[in-house]
Amino acid sequence: MSEHRRKPPQPQEGGRAAARRGQSGSSPGRRAAPRGASGSPADSYGSDPHGPGPRSGSRGAGGEERPYEGRAAARRAAQRGGGRRGRPGGPNGPGRGRGRAAPPAKNRFVDYPRAGKDGWQRWMPSWRLVTGLFIGFVGSLVAVAGIGYAMVGVPDIAKTATAQNNVYLWSDGSQMVSTGGETNRQIINLSQIPEAMQWAVISQENKTFYSDGGVDPKGIARAFFNMATGGQTQGGSTITQQYVKNAMLDDQSQTISRKFREIFVSVKVGATVDKKEILAGYLNSAYYGRGAYGIQAAARAYFNKDAIDLNPGECAFLAATLKGATYYDPAGQTSIDPVQATAEKNAKRALTQMQDTLDKMVEGKHLDLTEREKYTTLPAWKNPRSNTQLSGQIGYLVDLANSYLVTHSDETGITADKLRLGGYTIKTTFNKKKVTKLEDAVKKVQKENINPKLRPKTDTHVQFGGASVDPKTGAIVAIYGGEDATRHFTNNADATGAQVGSTFKPFVLAAAMRDGVRDPHGEASQAQDERTQVSPKSRYSGQNKLKIKDYDGTVWRNEKGKEWLQRNDGNDSLGDPPDYMIDLREAMRESVNSAFVQLGMDVGLDKVKQAALDAGLKENSLAGTSFPTFSIGTSDPSAIRMAGAYATFAKSGEQNDPFSVLEVNSKDGQVYTHENKPKQAFEPAVADNVTDVLKTVVEKGTGTNARLPGREVAGKTGTTDGNKSAWFVGYTPQLSTAIGMFRMDDDEKNKSRKFEKMYGTGGQDKIHGASFPSEIWHDYMMEALQGMPVEKFPTPEPIGEIVNAAPSPTPSPSATESEEASPTPSPTPSDIEPSPTPTPSRSRCGFFGCNDTGGDTSDGGTDGGNSPSPSPTDSGIDNNGNGNGTGGGNRGNGNGGGNGFFGGTTN
């Protein structure tokens, strides 16, 4: 055989090394075999070195080898052969990776992850799988919907939309009143409901009512999203859905299951009930406020007429109340939301909504434009209270209890809707005897001294308010809200806007003894850190027209750059000349303004504010916190809050928030029980020394009218600038009581409400806290404490150091250099009093509800809570529900110079 026909020797070992040796052993003169040819490195990639050649599957027809088509094909071939990449394999190979071929895959019902696919394709579902799942999901929904539709029935509005009374108990468990859940409804036919009312509701609530299927998919999706995310819940957006919601009053829970049930019922009602019947059912079952269910009851409650006699303006107004009577009743609902549901805000909101409804009726061609132009103002509505059960003080007590429950719904679990449905037994903190005695004490003073017929210019619109709190617990045992809850709608025990005057001074003294005064001789940067606790024996100047200085020794100036001189009541200087130094006990006893204004500046007005908050006042009632006169009472807390704050001193510094409900029970058992959560606001040494100083006021100072034979009493008088309000707040160890007096025309329709001066009222030249308020306090406390043991206040421990804050020599100022603070200034454009309900630029909190944390001019500090409020788009409410108060607002303490905060309040 010739040389060139001889085959090259086969390698004896497998793998890439053998392949390399095979290559190196070939004739040097011959060209290397192409990749994939026999004996090449490609042949050894996954081949069997001891076999006849490349592994099974690597040969083509005729036994010729064929190259693999890329790495993926080589991998698959390796998997089928049981070998591993780069190692000898096959059934007879000696290397690792030997094995037999995998059996064929079994068919799966759900091919996921997908067999025979690699990478992302393995996890991408097939169109068959997607289609099957979609059909199964839709089929399940149809089945659920069919079952749900079959299981629900069409409701009978006359049977299901009912409410129960709430029973209110006195603190001793005896019944006070059963009210609040009466079913005030008279069902009438659609023919007795004016077409204007029908179209007003349709135009505003559901324009497609006569053509839709009864449900609004977008509204439903929105409601589910809100429930899932914890947002504000909402009702059905179509009239049919709202009708069904009214018919399901027995279950108003905001749950997914109830919402599904409501949807199924709405669909069934929309498919089986005539539209006119649905509309009549809705108008006959909806709640319009004032305890009125249905259009007939609403027409009577607001206008004292039958529904058929309503004009288009009245119809549009009643349609507005359907958005939520709390925020659209022009009489106001401050017992539920004291900040937003005031008479003024509600009236503005209702008018805006009413006009919008009328415009939509014209747009839909349901009202003639000429007729529409007749109704540009709110219709003349009637007295909202006609229930004689709520006359006298009972209405105020019920409102106060309701307000507490709703604004503390996170604790009580009782919302406004649940309370309206009724069925609760509510045990209050109110003591029947004490409520009666407080009302008797007020009426006695009124009868003996206030005579509008004799003195029409000075004795008209005289009002009193009062509250009594148990220092040990914070329980409100009695209030006086006004002459009659069915005629006088503002609860005078709650926030009224009346400034408290010098009854604020004890908080200044408490701050001075707790936090100390700043060193007036230190550098400005160090003075705030160098403090000295003061003793009641510390001496300050009682000089009239005293120059008030800041902590660094500079004279305080107003916004006009003028120096401030503080006047005392009667323009008298008190103390020892020439500097008129007077100790703080005597300054409190005689209610010396100049001494306490300077003390407040030395302590720091921020510390004074914090002391008032710690005692129990609310921030929204503290006004003018950056002005010197803040220390002498430019703020306007409620009588309840003042009684509660003084109770903190009575309890040796332990503060309890005032409350009005002890427990609530329903048919299912106990719902809520109050738990006291006391806080130590002041050390006993501080609180007891404040009490000891206030005892001096009653024993031989401005509060001698309040002395109680055989009992220790501590208290303080207060009279505001311009003689527009007067107070006495005092306490014994067992009871703390605040009495306020002011003059104001509180007619809700009077848009120019303001506090009026009381010079000459009751035949007296000037009303002080030492006069009628202290008399009422004395008469009430004499009766309220009967049968209670005599207790003494703790003996105070010595506290602080004697600070001698002598003033620098004060030259006689010229008119161009300084400005005088007069307690009785002449009226100026800024001398405007706040109204008992907030204006759009101010927000007042009621006792049990306040979400507003506005500026220095915000009103009425009360017990905070989240109340239901209208949406930000509802007629002029900003996103936070706040007013636009600023530090220099119109507060009625215009002590000269045109800035309301620069007014010295007096004794």
C-alpha cells in the first residue's frame, strides 16, 4: 500500500489533550485539518475517545461526521447523551457525566413553567394558559354575581330605614332624657313632592338617573380603593345606590362584604323597580338634618310648611343638606364639629351649593332662567330646635356628651352616623343637683341686677357661661350654657371668644416658679440659659406706665417701633415708691398688670405659653403669644378649659383632661368606658405655691366675694380691656369652677356680632370679675359643696429665690417717643371683637373638637378630636380646615396704638 493512502494512527486517549497530541503527531508538511473534520479538536468536543469516533448523533448520512450547529445545539446533544461539556461521555466513556438519556416528558394539565423552553421563554405563559385563566376568572365572577343577585331582595324603605333613641343618664344613673334617634318621617307620594325638588336632586346628584342601570362603576371602584387604602369612605354615587344605602341603615359598616351586598341590591333595584318609585323612596328616606328623615319632615323642620309648598329655592337648599346636614345647616352644628360646622361657615357653604344646584337645573332645562333669578339668597329658615325635652340646660348637656363621643371616636368607636342611628345608653358625668344649682345662681344674679327694660343700652344681650370640674378626675359635673338650648344656640360653657383677662396670670406665676426668669444682666446669647427660679416673695415694679423690657434689657417696642408703657387698672401705681416695688403675692392679690407683664417677659412668653398648655388649655385658644400683654389674658379659652386648668393647681400639679361621658352601653353590651390618664404638669411645690398665692386673692384681695365660710378657696378675678368680659375662676380641693360674663348679640343671622362694653351694665359703673361673676361662683359653690367634707389645700414647700427686678429710671416719654397701654382705650379701627363663631379668617374650636392649629389669633381652645368634615372643595374650606389667623389680629384688647394685642387686661 502506498504511503499516502495509509490512515494516520488513532489517538489512544480521549479529551482535548489527546486531540492536541494527535495534531502534533501529524506530518509537519501537511496542513491542519479543518475544524470539524475527523481527528480535529472539534471531534474531541463531547466525543468518546475509545469508541469508533464521535458520539452517537454526531454523524451524518453515510457515517460522515457533521459539525454541531452552535453551542446551544452542542449543549442539547450533550444532555441527550448524558455527557458534560468538555469531558468524555457516551455510554462507554470513562469520564464523568456518564448517564442514560432522560425519558420523554409527561404532559401536564398546566404547562407552567413551560417544558422544553429555556431562559425567559420558560417563564412566559402560553396564550392557551392566559386565555384559560381569563375565561375561568370571568366565569367565576359571573357565577358569584349570579348567586349574589339571587340571594338579595328589594328593600322596603318604610320598614328598614328606622332609628332608635339614645338614652342619656345623669352621673348617678338616673335618666336625664331619651332623645336623638326619633324617626321623624312621613312618607308621601311622588305627586306630593315638587318637580323642582326632584330635578334639584337629579341635577346635582345623578344627571343620568333615568337612563343608567342603577350603579356607577367608577364610583364603586373609587369606594373600594378608599376602603383598601384607609382613605375617606363614601356612599353610592347614584340615586339608586343612595336609596339602597338608606334602606340598609341596620348595617352601615364600611366593609367589603357590605359594599358587595349594596351593589347587588342596587343592581336588582335598578332592574326591577320603576325609576319614579326609586326617586320617591330616596327623597322619603334621606336624612336632611335636624332629626328629619324624608322631604316632608325636612320641609317642616326648616320652613314649617308641607313639602308640596316648597319653592325652587327651598328645594335647592334642601338638596344641599343631603350632602351632609352637619356642614350645610345654616344654624350650625358646632356640637359635632366646632371648627368647620359654625353657623357662618355652614350658611356660606349652603348658599354656594344651592346656587350651583339652581344653575345646573337651568342648564338641564328643568328651571326657567327668569324663575331662577328670584333665588339668590338663602331662604328664611326656622328655629332648629323644637324638642321641648332639650330645653333649658339639657340641650347643652346632650350636645356636650355627643361632641365628646364623636370627636373621640377613635376611643369610643362611635361615629356621628352611629350616634344618629341611636340605641345607646350614655352615662354622663353631669350631676343633676349641681347643674340645677349653677343655673339657679345665674338666674338669681340676672333677676336682681340685669334689667333690659330699665337700661336698654347697657343691659341688653348680657350673657353668662360657666363650668364646674372635679379636680381628682377631670369630670365635668355641671355647666351653664345659656338661657335655653332651644333658643340660645351657642354653648357659653364652651368656646365663645370672650377673653379671660387677669385669670391668666396664675400661668405666668407657675412658669416663673418652674422655669425661672432669665438673667437680665447676662449677654443676649447667654441669658436664656441662665435662669433663676422665683419665689412668690420676688419683687417687681407695680408702677403705672411701666416701660416693659425684653430679657436683654432693651425696651420692648411695637410694630411701629415705639416703646411700650404698661398701664394698670385705674392708672394707679402700686408698691413702695420710688420704684413701686411689690412682691408677686401682693401683685396677684391686687391684680397689678405692670408686674406680671414684665415677669412674663423675663420668664419668656414661650415658657408662659407652655405652662398654660401643660395646665390644660388648648393651643388654639392662646392668642397674642408674641406680645407682652399675652401674660394678662388676651387669650379666650372656654369656661370648661379654665375650670380644668385651675383644677390642675388644685390637684397639686396633676392634670386631667375634662370629659363628659363615663360609659356607653348598647343592646350588645358595654361599648365604652372612660379611663383617666393623668399627667404631672407641675411639681407639687410649684402648683401648691400657686394655690397659696391665689388663696390670698380670695382672703383679702379682689376676690373676697368668693369666700366660703369654713372652707379654703383659691381663685382669681379677671376683667378685659374695654370692659367687654369679666371672669372669676376659683377652686376648693373638691371642685373647680369658672364663671364668665359678657355682652353680645348672638342672633345667628346678625353678621356684625361683636362684644359690647359693659360700662353701666347692671347699674354698675364697670363690671369686674369681683362683681357678678364672683357672686354667681359663691352662690353656686355654697350649694354644690353641701354635704361634702371640708378639705384643706396642701402646705406649700418653699420654692425659688427672691428676685428683685427693679426697673431702670424711666423718663417722662413724649407722645412721639412712646405709646401708652391703656386698659380703657378709645375705639380704634383695630378694636374689633371676635364673634362667637369664627369668620373665614379665624377658626374656633369647641370644647370636644378642634383640628385647627392656626396662628396666634385662632380661637377657642378645646379638647381635640377628629370630626367628620366636608371635603376641601366644599365651599371655601382649605385643605387643612384652617383659617388665616396672624399674630396681630383683631382681638379687642386694643390698649392704645391700634394693635389689638397691646391691651392691658385688668383685675
